[in-house]
Amino acid sequence: MGTIHVAFGDNHSFGGTVRVSSHQDGIVLKPTVEINGKRILEGGCLLV
């Protein structure tokens, strides 16, 4: 753990339906992530 991966753009090679001329990826170090108001990651550490 400790990171999350975020991607934008073309996804047809992964079985998706989005076809555009580019695909960008980003890595976030030590993220804090909430889903529906519940914190699941804090500073890159899994809470659930």
C-alpha cells in the first residue's frame, strides 16, 4: 500500500469503451481516500 493510481483517457485495450488519442496515468503517494464519507486510506495506510 501507500499509493493510488489514477488514469484518464483511452481504455479500449483494457476492455473499456473510451477511444481517444491519449492515456495519462498518475501516482499519488501517501493518499487519504474517502468513499461515501468513510475514510478507507489515511496517509497511505489502509484503515478497513
